[in-house]
Amino acid sequence: MNAFLLYKDREFVGATRYFDAKSIVQDLGLKTLYMNAGKDVVFENGVAKQIKEQDPFISDTMSKVMVSPLVTKEEILYRQKILKDCLENEDFIKNLYKEATRIVVEWDKLGRKTTGYSGRSDNAGWAVTQIHLTTLFAEGLKKIKKLLKGSAILFSSEGLKNLAKRLNEEFSDDYEHKIDKLLNDVAFYVKESEDKDGALYVYTPKLTLKGKIGAGLKLRDVKLKNVTSSMIRYRNPKSTISKIVEFKNSLTPDSFSNKMTPIIEKQIVELEQNTVNYIMTFTMEFLESFSGFFDQLLFQTAFYRGAVNLTHHMKRIGIDYCYPTICENERLAFSELKEFVMCMEQRVNAVGNTCNIQNKMLVIITGANQGGKSTFLRSVGIAQVMMQAGLQVAAESFSSGIFTSLFTHFTRREDSAMNSGRLDEELGRMNSIINHLDKASLVLLNESFATTTEIDGSIIAYDIIKALNEAGVKIITVTHLLSFARKMYAETEEKEKNNEHSDITFFCAERKENGVRTYKMIQSVPELTSFGLDLYSDVIGKPTIYSEVS
Amino acid sequence: MGFESVLDLKEPVKGVTRPAFFLDLNIDQILERITKGDRKVLEYFEHFPLDAECENYRHDVYEDIKKNALYDALLEFTADYNEFRDIESKKKSTRIDLQRPVWHFWGMEIYTDSLLKLKKALENADLQSEGLKSLRELLKDYTGASEFCTMAEKSKKLKEALLGLTVIANYENGRIQVFVEDDKESDASSKITVKSNNKDDRSDTDIENNKANSQNAGKDVKEDNDNNDDDEQDLAEYEDFLKQICDVNEKEFVNPFAITDELTSFEQEIVKIVAKRNPEIFKEAEKLFKDKPEFEDNVFSRLADELRFYLSFFEFEQKMIKLGFDFCRPQACENAHGQTGTGGTGGEKAGNSDISAEGLYDLALACVNSEKGKPVISNDFIFEKNELFFVLTGPNQGGKTTFARSLGQLIYFTKIGLDVPAKSAAVPYFSDILTHFSVEESVETGRGKLMEELVRLSPMMKEYKDNAFVVINELFTTAANYDAIIMGQNVLKHFLDEGCHGIYVTHLRELCDIDERIVGLSAQLDENGKQNFKILKKAVDYEGCARNQVEKYELGYESLKERLRNMGI
């Protein structure tokens, strides 16, 4: 049995992760996102009232699913549609997740790790565990079936509709009844007694064996003809009624009592045990076929629980959100795109960016420090990852291509001290990225090659980025390397003069004429100012530019 | 002469000691594979040496077994016979009175049946050997006796009657109720329907009713048979329901009473009821037990044991033949004393041929190599007239010891009366096998090791056995060359003068030339420097061996230069 809620045709097993997912998580701050995905937001009249405690399992699930990107439009739409159903039937997804959790937790309690569902079938405890497990699975499946049935009319997603259908097929009512009968037949083995209408009833076995006489009068070819449990009224063995019943039974012709001798009593207990062990081996396949299912169901519903929670957080902060749309890789268009992680961390609705970049494969962002460049880059990265996980994104609209691989190469502030060892390390990281590039790759560079001089850094950046660009890799880079940016810009200008198409575009942090920053990015000529000049401005005063810096 | 032993042994083998040469020739390793750890069978292989007559007797018997494909029949006989013995011991040890007469006729049935089957198999065979022919005679007389016929008939009838009983045990309300049906007489079982519906509490009344019905039924046996299929369906088993839940489960219902061969208390109670319901079977059994308490003839008991000598070897031989190894029956030829032997009475006479073999190999090595899928090198040899000893020299790892062992094995298997590991072979009668292998692992050196060798050598030379086959491997390696040559010459001369055949492996080429009855052999490396493990009958020559080895590793001046150039150095 398969859950198939994350993919149309497979479970979440061995999904391909981003190469160096660790860097992506760190550079884009995804941990904050995972954490919040694990926290439900309770709304009252549309107002966030309470943030619930984190469910670490959900967070953990998000951390696995989000770095394993979907790579086709169909895959993304498949999840988006299920998410839509979940958002419209929140109780359903919550209950489904709750039930899956209950089953897995109970299962763990039954010693899943130690005995497993396919443990040794030759001891007394095994059959008891097996009966409890079968009961747990059967009751769980019934409940899940009921949940799916209850909301089925409301579903529009293929994923949930098919899940309901599959479950009805693979755990059919007929099969359900057979499992119930089996459990009822062996009930004597696990159920001691039961109160019924004020009287105490006990379960007693009824077994029929058939065999032949063999060598030395030994029974051979012994077959099990029938097994049932029946409830009989409990009576004190010392009571008169009890004795009368016993006497009546003892009149049965050609019979002997199961308590005739202690040895016989023991042997009959053994017979009961063997019989139940044998019967329970027949549920092993049932357990096996659904064991993977419960794990997957728990995991996959946890993802949608997390997805719903993330949407709740956007709503709470007041961010507009949308289902992203897929377009060609040369395009990147969005409106009011927010850096979602920062919004959650700072609990503010940050400045959004809007742009429509067409036919461009290289975006070079330059500009003053503290101007929102990195935020811009991260917001695109986060949205891209969320889009390729099938999630909603923090924007009024968002449209981007699908990239089979995504790389981030961020030089973090603490790393930026000049140091040849660090440059070597950076180049090493770049090298390993290049080793893992494929046809549809997106590379996000943030202050790359800042660990060496501007001149050296520029040459390195120019060589690498130019080559990658010509190879068709999509790159968005934030850079201080002015020489590099200027050279790129000069080449672009040259091309445009000759009426040739250039797939390079330049962004800058917007600065009003009065010098006030808006923290928005706009398409513009690379600024001729750098972080150093900014500093100089701040500390000493605006420096004079006397001649072009080459 | 009546039949006594299929191995031509005067009395049963008991408490034999392993011949000294087993370890040296790796025969113990071969026998481990043949006997698979069966001590009893191993003893037959250790009972050594045999006289020429006994060797021939066995070769003939083994030839009959092979030619007439008697293996299966004989194996079945030994298996049946062991089952019979098993049952006899159960009969003796049981403390359940009801069981004793049942074991008695049960064992009797197997005993008589096994002899009848063996008789039939031998009747249909074209036997040449004295051993099997006399066995056939014996069986004919024994099984033809009226006493035997009665035993066979009565025990068979009782067994069938017992096997035809079906028992149904119904455990409910703390009691086990037992129903017995005779498959031949009653169709009660077909009428008993045990409802699988757990709400149904009337199942035992159903049984009662049907039991009553069954007494009126069963008049028309033919009709019952026709209805068999339906009956089976009527008697649906719980497993059928379980299969609906999981049809791939291969597990079978474990009858907890099957754990032991003994009757459990539970079964005893059931059997008591069975006996009560079927008194005639048990009465008849009791009578047979009293009338005929002992019936086994010891000659067959011994036969069942001794046959395993041939059968175990046959199994082993077949396995090795499948893996591509050759075996043959050795032909007889003359020994140095002009006696002919050994296996050659059957097949074409080769009495005048020289001692020789083609495609002879070390069977112990073959066993090991076959497990790794590796072949073995085989050799041809011939002792021409007046040649008594091979003195074998040559480079280390040239297969010298292997060849010496294979020669020893050839003589051993000839003498024990079985096939030999070669394509063809001619072997005369030898009185015994004497071997002396240096103990390479010995930590002792110098005088200590030499002393140890001499101590072992002394009885071989002193307690000389006329016409033995001698295998000596690397004597006196720790002695000074001069001493070693002199000692070696003395040893060789001693055995030569006693008319022994043998092989002497040594690093001392000087030993080749001391007597014209000696043939110098050398293990060879081929032109590529590869060891081909062929023993060639030619003068000892070390020329080229060293060079070959150097070139094998491309360490010659020119080739080493070339290698280094190619490596860019």
C-alpha cells in the first residue's frame, strides 16, 4: 500500500537531494522555516491567537522534503493541488496526521524496533504482539478509510482521491471483515474476560484437529480444521453450577479433560499457542504491506501539516502568498516578494520586491551595503526552494523556471577576512559545484571571491561566471567586485549597440535622489560605488571620484 | 560357501587404527569427503592392508554395483534397514504398552519389505561378482521360506489398517472429544461438518448426528469414492480461510506433538480411544508380538553396514566425475616378484603390462581444487621392466610431492578394492604402503629433526614387509649434503634390494645414478617459465629454470629498461 501524497507514483524514498543541501539551508536560513512549519497558528475570527508548540516531527519532515526538489511542472502541481485540498479541509489533514501518529507511536510501544512485524514466530510473546499489531493496523486503517470517505466529496486533488480509492481496494471491506474474523477467532489468546450486561464472560477456545495415525501410533499429518473463540459466562469453579456443567461435559463420549493431568494441560496450552502462532503468520504479509505505508503516511501528512502551518504564518504576519507558477528558465517575475525567513524571525512584514526579468540568465546585483541586496537574493532563493517543494510562496505572484539543481555560494561575513586558505576553500567549493552542475542549474552567488583582492577576485569571478553563463547556467549574483561588474556591463552595452541580445541584466539597490535607501532592488547600471566608499562616506564624507577606475 | 560379508571380511571390523600413511598421502582428507564423518564407514577404509583375494573380491563387487546401476537399490536397502533398527530400539525402550506391539509389526514390515526389494533388485541384475551372486542366493532362500512370507504378509496388513485410520480431535469446553474413522469402511469423516462460524455452538451435536448417520451410510463403496471430491470441500480446513487473508504464506500448521518422536500424553489419551474403537488391530498386533519376538538375521545387519563402504565411495566418485575428474578400475599386472594382481580379474586382462597410469592425479588436491573451480594437473608414468624406484628431483613447487602422493593414493585405492583417480592404470599386488614425509612445520632443526626422521624411518626399514610400495618425501634435508647423499643411497638400496617399488622425492640429484633400477624424474617448467607440473622421464636439468623465473616477472635487464621507459621514468 502506498501513500503517494508527495509524488504521484512513488513514496518518499531515496529522493534526490540538492547537492550540498547543507549550504542551501544555512545560506537561505531554512532552519527557521522548518521550525515554524512545526508550529501551528490558531486563528480566531481571522486573527492569530496562539502559536502552538513545535511538532519536531513536522519540522524534521520539512527539512527532508524541502531539500529534495520536484523537477517537473506536473510534480509541483500534484502537491499544490493536495495542499489546496488540505487548506480547505484543515480538520481532515489534522486528523489524518493524528491517526498516523497514533499508529506509529503505538507500534513503537509494541516493540517495533525490537520485535518488528516479522520477528521470530516461535515464542509465545510473538503471537500476542502480532495480534496487538494486527488489531492496531486494522483499526487504524478503518479509521483512515473513514476519514478519507468523510471528506472524499470535497477533494479535488488527484492525490487524495486516489489515496481513498487505493485504500478501498487494498484494504477492502471484505478483507477488513476477514481480518476481523481472524482476530475474533484468536481472541481467547489475548482477551481474558469481558463485562457484558453485568455478567463476566471469558473467552474460551474451540479447536478441531484432524490427523492420521502414523508410526508408533504417533499422530501425523495433523491439520487444523477450525479455530474459534467463544464467550462463555464465567462461573466460580467451586460453584455448584460450575460443577454441574463440568459433570455434564464429562459425559461426552470418547473424550478426556484438558486438565486430566498437568502434562496434558501443558500440552494443550502448547497446542493453543502453536495454533495461534500459525494463524498469526498469515497476518505478517498484511502487516508488512502496510508497515511502510504508515511510516510514509505519517511522513507525508506531516509535510502537508507543515505546509498548512507555513501558510498560516504568512497569514499571521500579513504577507500575501500565492501558488507560484512555472515558466521558462530565462524568466523570473514576481510581485511583492518577501524574504519569508526574515519576516518570521523579525515578525515584521518586510519590504517586498517586484520585477519582471525576461530572457536573462545572469542577474548581477551591485550596490551599497545594507541596501537589501542579500535579502533580495535570499528571497528569490527561498521562494525557488518552496516552489520546487510544492509549497506556497511569500509573494503576490511568483513565476520562475524549474531547476534540477540549485547551488548557493555565499561568502558569509565571518569568512570574508582575506586569507589565502579561505580563497582556496572558496575555489574548492566552486569546483565541487561545477562538478555537480547539470542542464538546468541555478547558482546563487553572494559576495563570492571576496576573500582576495578586488582585482584578483574580479578576474576569477569574470572567468568563472562568464564560462558558466555561456554554458547556460542561470546565475544570480550579488557582488562587490566592481571591476567584474563593470566589465560585464561594458560587454553588454557593446552587444546592445550592435543590436545583439544579451542575457545579462543588472540590478541595484534603489536609492532616492536624496540618498535615502528604499531597500528595493531596481534594474539599473551597476553603481560605481562600493562598500568602501560607503564607509568612507559614512565616516569621513562623500569622496570625490576624479577619474574612471579601471 | 554361503554369503557372509560383502567386503570379504572374516569378521566384523572393530577398533581399527588408522594406517600410518594416511596423513602423508592426504588420504584422511579424501576419506573425510567420502565418509562425511561417519566413523563406522571410515573404519572399513582404515582396515588395511588386505590380501590379494579380498582386493579382487571387492573390485568385482564394486564393478557389479557400477555396471548394474545398483546404487539406488542398495542405498534404499541401507536406509530401510536403518529405519528398521531405529524402530527396533524404540520398541525396546518404550514404556507405553500399547505402543510396543505396534512398533514390533511396524519394524517387521520394514525389515521384510527391505529384503524383498533387495532380492528383486539383485534378481534383475547381471551379476559377475562372487560377493553379490552369493548374496542373491541367500536372499532367494531366505525370503522364500514360509515363515518369512507370513511375517511379511501379516505385518503389512496391520500397517495398512493402522495407516487407514483418521482421527478428529475436537477441543471444546475443556474436553477433547475423539472420533476415529476407517478410510476403507466408513465415510463418517465426509459427513462431519465443523462450521467455521464462531457463533455456531452446535458443532459437536452436528458431529453426533452425522456419526449416527454414518452408521447407515457406506453401503455402496463405489458411490463413496465418487463423492470423494465433494467430501473434501465439505471438510474445508481453516487454512483455506487463512489463505484468503494471505495466499503466499508457506507456513504450515505446526503440530506441537511432532516435536518429539515419543507419544505425548495428549496423544496417548487419543490413542487409547483409537484402540478402544479398533480393538481388532491391536489384538492382532499383540499376537504377532508374542508369537514372533525375534526375527532379525545378523547377516543382513552386517550387510547394511558394509554396503555403505561401496555406496559412500560411489557417491563421491559420481560427484567427482561430474566435475570432470577421471576414475577407473585398475588393471592387474605383474609385480617384481612375478605375482599378478590385483583388480584385473574383470575386464580385459593386462597381466603382462608394466606398472603404469595415465592421467593420474592427486585426489585430495582435486577435492580442494574442485571446490574452488580449479583443475588439477595429471601425470602419466610407467615403470618399465626392471625399474623399481622413481627418484624425483626438480624445482620447488614443481608438483613433486603431489605426484608422489598421487602414486601412493593409486596404490591405496587399488588395495582397498575401489576405483583409482586416473584415466587408466595397471597395478600389481603390493603387500602394504610405507611412507615417510618430512615434517616441514617441525620447529626442530639440525640434529633434532634428523633424529626424528631416522626414528620414524627405522621401523619402516626394520619391520620390512615383503613387496611393499614405498613413498619417501625429502629425507635428510637438515643433514650435510655429503651425509645426506650417503644416507639416501643406503635407504634406496635397502628398499631396492628388498624388491620394493616406490618413489623417492629429493633435492639430491646424485641419488638418481646409484642403481639401474632407479629412474630419474624431474618436475618441469615449460618454455614460458610456467610450472606445468608434468613429471617427465628425463635427465635432471636445471638449465633455464632460473632465467625463466626471472623473465616471468620481467626483471631481465632489457625488459626492465622497457618497463621503466613505458612508465615514463
